[in-house]
Amino acid sequence: MSSTLGVTFVSFLLLFLSAIQRCSASITVYYQNGQTPLATASSTASSANYTGPIAYSPVVLNAPAPPGASAFPTNFALQMSSPVPSGASIPQNGSFFGFSIEMSVVNQVLGKNASFLQVPFLNLMANIQQRTGRINIRVGGNTQETATLVNSTPDGRILEKDLQNVSNPTQTPPLIFTPELLYMLRNISSLVNVRWYLGVPFNDTSNFRLAIVEQGQRILGDYLIGLQVGNEPDLYAAHGHRPSTYSPQNYTTEFGEMITAMTNDVNISPHTRSLLIGPSISVVWTPEQVWNTDFVDLYSPNLGFLAVERYPTDNCAVAFPGSGAQYNDPQTTFPTFLTHQSGLTIVSEYLNSTNFAQTKGKELLMFETNTASCGGFPGISDSFGAALWGVDYGLQMAAVNFSGALFHVGGQSVAYNPFTPPPTNQSTYHQWTIGPIYYSALVVAEALGPTNTSQVMDLQANNNNMLSPAYGIWENGNLARVVLINFVSDSTGASDISVDLSLANGAQLPGQVQVKYLSAASVSQKGNITWASQTYGENFESDGRPLGTENIETITCSSATGSSICTIKVPAPGVALVFLTSETAAAPSQTFSTTALTKTRNTATVAPSVLATSNGHSGMANELGSTSPGSNKNGAQGRGALVGGVMAMALAVLAGWLMSGARF
Ligand SMILES: *[C@@H]1O[C@H](CO)[C@@H](O)[C@H](O)[C@H]1NC(C)=O
Ligand SMILES: *[C@@H]1O[C@H](CO)[C@@H](O)[C@H](O)[C@H]1NC(C)=O
Ligand SMILES: *[C@@H]1O[C@H](CO)[C@@H](O)[C@H](O)[C@H]1NC(C)=O
Ligand SMILES: *[C@@H]1O[C@H](CO)[C@@H](O)[C@H](O)[C@H]1NC(C)=O
Ligand SMILES: *[C@@H]1O[C@H](CO)[C@@H](O)[C@H](O)[C@H]1NC(C)=O
Ligand SMILES: *[C@@H]1O[C@H](CO)[C@@H](O)[C@H](O)[C@H]1NC(C)=O
Ligand SMILES: *[C@@H]1O[C@H](CO)[C@@H](O)[C@H](O)[C@H]1NC(C)=O
Ligand SMILES: *[C@@H]1O[C@H](CO)[C@@H](O)[C@H](O)[C@H]1NC(C)=O
Ligand SMILES: *[C@@H]1O[C@H](CO)[C@@H](O)[C@H](O)[C@H]1NC(C)=O
Ligand SMILES: *[C@@H]1O[C@H](CO)[C@@H](O)[C@H](O)[C@H]1NC(C)=O
Ligand SMILES: *[C@@H]1O[C@H](CO)[C@@H](O)[C@H](O)[C@H]1NC(C)=O
Ligand SMILES: CC(=O)N[C@H]1CO[C@H](CO)[C@@H](O)[C@@H]1O
């Protein structure tokens, strides 16, 4: 980064600090995924004196001490099978790792309306599309249940919250939204290949509001891939949405009522009726309790996907003081995320269900997840440790036959967002904040790749040491990549691991392999995470494009003993993605070679190449631009010609997404 940007950034910081000082001391928490009965809607940030939005909390925790050499062997061998070993997962789609966006914040995250899209969001999705061909996103959450599609809103916005009419203990405000919201999703899909899951309101089974289904079908067409019926129905009773006796059988019965209502609606096609998703339960019921109501056999033709939702822990005691929730201390909770055990524990309750789904010919999705419900933990959810956790947990879900996982985006009042737009009234001088989970998404996207054939297996590496997990990825039936994770934080280098990779049965690794690293100095670091040396910076620094030059390392393997061994180092902390085939050299990346222009000062640039290759076509040049001011490779100062599809994006840009840091 140039010093100019440094100076500019200091001025951002000053503005930000003064903005914080003007902020009120309490933060209203409306967008949470509340996992427990909740009593109040307000809270203060947990950090001692910080009162700004939780999404930008400055809390930094202490990294756990390294375990020491006896507990953590740092040099180990990993011998793998070249053909797919038994126990590997079902073939996974490249789009396995997706996002869930709370319905109430789509007008912050996606755009203001169908012609004013958030360019940083488009860029973030384009980065992933490069690697996987497509991205699956769910729009929904607690706020979907009472949402109502209306023709227009009084002030012309696409989405409004009726804060006066909060009627339940989760403090979830009813939403009204217009068809423009769906056009906005459709317009996004014409620029980047995002497919959408929507939620159907389920608060009122005597009067289903199916307009979102009718309009979703009409407006989104093939970009509509699923319709969630009921969000965490096992919490309905606790949240006062159903009587306390509400049971899995009641849910199954109501699901059938929904199908009947859809069948009776001439505006809903049989195909659309086959996209339903359930039971999306949290932790109060077990999946088996629902399966045992015959849910899947009864509704099989209508079930597009099966789903569950899960957060490993919660921060409800802080988000909702007085709720009676147990307080989880962030510092003592931090190590529970810095271990392979976290993912293993979460998936353990679903192993029977992923098997069950296979026997029924269905795919099981983790429909909403993240580090911790009720906003996550500042210091954990926004740290590099969460990026490592997201990679391990994401791959673990893939390894045990989940078919997709959606990481939740909750807005300014949560710490776990993969990406956060600036507060609305700071959008003229602040950019987006890219969180650790977005980096996890990039790593998992590249680990799985775009072929939809990747089979994943937990290699139980290092004698199944919980601090150094590894996964093998077989593509088209052959070992293609290995992911090595080091959860330990140790700046001395003493806990860096060194892994001797080799193939079983006399098969030979190539003479050299390529490696991409996910890095930061410590598991507690916030911001400046790098993936193959590129970063999205710190709070408020990103327009959605990676900064810096991509660096893929080449490791020469040794064949001294007759069988080739590739020794891969993984720093403590870090992740290494090792590409074992020559096809690797084309490791996906993205070129932003041209710049869409606008007259507006500080306008985000867009990548015409993204448009040119949108909707599933990857394979761009293996070169990345830089967004640093002064670099004309990719800066916003260009006056490039507008060609073809660029026009569409230019409209979005002209509509005025402002970013700082670029100069004219
Ligand atoms: C931005 O909006 C918030 C919430 O409405 C307010 O508390 C804060 O003072 C505003 N900040 C600025 C810089 O206007
Ligand atoms: C933070 O708040 C505590 C009281 O809660 C106070 O004692 C301390 O001085 C404050 N620190 C700063 C830096 O303002
Ligand atoms: C879309 O939103 C932008 C920004 O708020 C606004 O200027 C524009 O008028 C809106 N367009 C429509 C068609 O509502
Ligand atoms: C369901 O939500 C809608 C919209 O908020 C509301 O009008 C309706 O009264 C609710 N129905 C029930 C049974 O809660
Ligand atoms: C749940 O099912 C029981 C048994 O069929 C029934 O008596 C009860 O009314 C149902 N409750 C709801 C909320 O549908
Ligand atoms: C697995 O799920 C099926 C279907 O619900 C159930 O019948 C079976 O008992 C479960 N097995 C275990 C070990 O939980
Ligand atoms: C995942 O599915 C594959 C294919 O059916 C199976 O071999 C493997 O054992 C399953 N893994 C788990 C953890 O259930
Ligand atoms: C994965 O892709 C296949 C088509 O290639 C599709 O049928 C399936 O539904 C996809 N699964 C998910 C979870 O997107
Ligand atoms: C992968 O699956 C998606 C659906 O999930 C499909 O759209 C895409 O064409 C598939 N890609 C390949 C290479 O088969
Ligand atoms: C992030 O990187 C910038 C630019 O290199 C540097 O000024 C800043 O101190 C870094 N912050 C952290 C937390 O490493
Ligand atoms: C976006 O949606 C609007 C409908 O609101 C449509 O008129 C317009 O053509 C779309 N724009 C693009 C770029 O697809
Ligand atoms: C739909 C609804 O319940 N609207 C109510 C929202 O709250 C205001 C103020 O209390 C009432 O006047 C509305 O009737």
C-alpha cells in the first residue's frame, strides 16, 4: 500500500473515532439469530469502553499459549491414496461454502434497489465465482417469518422494518418488502452467478403468504434454488410463535399444509413446489425426532433439500442481558474454536442424518451457521482464528456428507460477518470490512474447485492431533489437493509444522507442487489476513477486490529415497492449500484489467472482466490487479471504454456506490 493511502487511512480513522464518540451507548439488536428465549432488545458492546457497532469492535484477545513439543509434534508424515479411499465424502459441488443473509439487512448488503447494487458485494462474489463457478446465498432468517410482500412502501424503499410492532420475545421486527427486492436479486444474478434460497413466511399457517413464492418464481426463474419452510421451528415455542406443546409432528403437519396451499395456488409451478427445504431445526429437537415423523417419505417429491441450522455456542448473555443465558467468557471460549475438535463436535450430531439423507436420495444442508449466535464474540468471531475454524469446520462438513453450508451475515450488530458494509451514514467515507469467514470461503472454494466432483476426507493427520488437521480432496477420482491447518499461534517459529506428503502404493507425487497460504501473525489478529499474499485489509478498507500480488509458492519435492516426498511447512498459525497436479498452475484467480468509469469522486471500480465472464464461466488470466492508489493496473483512475455488459455494471456504479481511497 502506498503512503498516500496510509495518510488517507489515518484520516478515516479519525473520522471513525469521532463517529464512534457520537454513537449512543447502546446497540439495538434486531437482527440476531436468537437461540434462547430473550427478554430485552438492547445491549452494550462487551468491550470495556467501546460503544460502536459490534461489527467493528476493537477487542483483541490473547492467543492461547503453544502446547509445547511433547503435545504437538511438528514434523510428521502424511501418506495418501491416489485413488479415492473408502470413507471419502460424496462428490461436493464447488459452491459448497455459501452465505446466509438475514433478510432485514439485504438492503445494506446487496443494494438499495434493483438499479443500485453494492459493487463491493458484487466483487466479493465475483472472487468466489472465479473459483467455483457459482455461489449459493440464502436470504432469510428469523425475519423471514413475518415478512410480507407489498406493492409499495410509503417511502419507496424496497424493505422496511416496522419497529413499533415488535410482537415477540426475539424482538424480530415485522418486515414489509416490495418485488423490487426480488428484482435486485435477479439483477445481481445477471452480473455474478448467485443462486438464491428464499424463506416463505410461516408464522401464520391459516393464512400462508405465498407472494414471495409466486414472485420469486416469476422474477428469479432458475436463480431460485430453494424455499425454506420454517426457520428453526424447534424454537417457535420458546419464542412465543407457537404453543409450548409444539412438536416435530406439528411441524410436519404444518409443512404438509404449506404444500397443500402451494398446490392450490395456480401461480406456483410444480417445479417451484419441488424446491422446499426443511426442517431447519436448531438444537431443541434432534433431527431424528423430525425424520421419525416420516417427514421425508411423506413429502419427498416436494423436498429440494433437507436442512439443519447450528451455531456451536452463543453470546446471548451479552447481546440480551437479563435473558438468563449463561455467560460465555470470550477469552476462555477462544481456544474452543482453535481446534479440530470444534468441527468434529458440531458434525457428530448429524452423522446419522447425512447417512439418512443419502438413503433417501436427498442432500442435507447446514442452512445457517457461524461462530456463535446472538452476534458472535468480538475478539473470536472477527479474528484470524475464526478463519482457520471456518476452513476446518467447512471442510469437516464436506467430509461427512453435508452438501452445503451457509455462513450467516447479520449486519452491524454482529461480530461474525464474512463481509460488512459501512454504517449507512458512513458510506461516503468508509469502505467495507471483510471478516475472517470470507477468507475461509475463498480457501474452501479453491480447495473444492469448480468441477463438482471433489470428494473430501479428514486425514486424521499427525496421529489425529486436534491442532493440525488435514484434508485430502479427490477430484474426478484422483487426489488433487491437500489442505493442512495449523491452529497453534507461536511467533517463535517453534510450532510451525513440516509435513512430509507422499503417495501410497508406490504412486509418485510430481517433482514439484504449488502451495497457497492463508496467513496472519497470530490467531487473535484482526484484519490484514492474507490468502496467497493478498488481503482485503482492515476495517473499512475494502471495495471487494484483493489488494496486492498473488503469491503461489512452488515446493520442490525430493525423490532421494526412490519415492517422492513433498515437505510442506505450515506456519503457526496458518493454512496451506497444496495443489498436487499440474493443472494447479491455472489455480483460479481474477483479473480486473479494465475500469468502469464514473464522474463521481471516490467511486468504486468494477471489473468488466467479471461481467464478461459472469454466470459460471471461470478461467480468467492468472493475474491479479492491485487496488492501491497510484497503480493504474486496477485503480479507479482509469477511463476505460465501456463495452458490452459493462454498461449494466456501470449503471450500478453510476448509481453511486462511493468508496474512499481512489483519486481522480
Ligand atoms: C450514524 O447513525 C447512527 C445511528 O443512527 C448515529 O448514532 C451516529 O451518530 C451517526 N454517525 C454519523 C457520523 O452521523
Ligand atoms: C473504561 O471504563 C472504565 C469503567 O467502566 C473506566 O474505569 C476506565 O477508565 C475507562 N477507560 C478508558 C480508556 O476510558
Ligand atoms: C435506487 O436507490 C438509489 C439510492 O438510494 C436512488 O438514488 C434511486 O433513486 C433508487 N432507484 C429507484 C428506481 O428507486
Ligand atoms: C404473521 O405476520 C404477519 C405480518 O407481520 C401479521 O400480520 C400476522 O398477524 C401474523 N400472524 C400470526 C398468526 O402471528
Ligand atoms: C400439535 O399436534 C397435536 C396432536 O395432533 C394437536 O392436538 C395440537 O393442536 C397441535 N398443535 C398445534 C400448534 O398445531
Ligand atoms: C438414525 O436416524 C434414523 C431415522 O431417524 C433412526 O431410525 C435411527 O434410529 C437413527 N440412528 C441412530 C444411531 O441415531
Ligand atoms: C459419506 O458418504 C460416503 C458415500 O456414501 C460414505 O462412504 C462415507 O462413509 C460417508 N461418510 C460419513 C462420515 O458418513
Ligand atoms: C450440486 O449440483 C448438482 C448439479 O450438478 C445439483 O443437482 C445439486 O442440487 C447441487 N447441490 C447443491 C447443494 O447446490
Ligand atoms: C456444478 O453444479 C452446478 C449446480 O450446483 C451447475 O450449475 C454447474 O454447471 C456444475 N458444474 C459442472 C462443471 O458440472
Ligand atoms: C495492517 O496492514 C497495514 C498496512 O500494511 C498496517 O499499517 C497495519 O498496522 C496492519 N494492521 C495489523 C493489525 O496488522
Ligand atoms: C434491474 O431491474 C430492473 C427492474 O427493477 C430492470 O428494469 C433493469 O433492467 C434491471 N437491470 C439490469 C442491469 O439487469
Ligand atoms: C400491522 C400493525 O400491527 N401495525 C401497528 C403498528 O404499531 C402502530 C403503533 O403502535 C399501530 O398503530 C399499528 O396498527
